[in-house]
Amino acid sequence: MRNSSKNNSINNSTVKKYINILNGEEALRLLMAGKKLQGVMYYDARIGLVYKPNNPPTPNRNNEFLLGRTDFSRVTENSQFIKVYQLYPKVMGTRRMLNAVDREANDVKDVIETSNIINNV
């Protein structure tokens, strides 16, 4: 009974503390822009309660655009590379798979040439 009255008095009272914010101007700018602010709060004996904002940069996403598909491969393009993804089922057997690799290489060359022509027109 005694503990519950003590807990109620703690919950009902307001505690005012000052928090030192590292990079305060940048944190305020982000909050004013309506963005969320992530960070770490810790206690320093010299300073007191400290909040260190940690707003990680957004990752740069490489958007890949599909240039074309063939029977067993897909050709995509991003800002730096043209990527060729090839998948062959094992049940094809070695001889048929090697023939398919040669045929797919020619088809991929055709897809790249076609996309080059379309982009340059």
C-alpha cells in the first residue's frame, strides 16, 4: 500500500531537467523540417544528461531498369553498370546448358545493342 502511493506521486509530478544536445542547431533544423530525429541519450558526470543526435544518411538506391529478357537471362542497367543475370536449371544437362550459354550470349548482345539504339534515337 505504501509503495503504490509513492509510485502515484512520482507519476503525477513533473520533473524538469535540462538536456544538453550535441549538434543542437542541426537537430533543431531537422525537427523544424518535420523529420524524425534518432539519437542516443546518456549521462555524463561533467555535463549531465546528454542527447547525441544520430541521424544516419539515407542510402543511395541504385535504380535498375530492365533492358530485356531472354530465355534464361535478364539484362538490367543502372547508373554505373549493365548487369546480366543468367540462371540455368540443372536438369538441362551439361551439353544443352553449354549450347544455351552460347545462344544466351548472342541474345544478350542483341538486347544491349537494341537498347543502345533506342537511347540514341
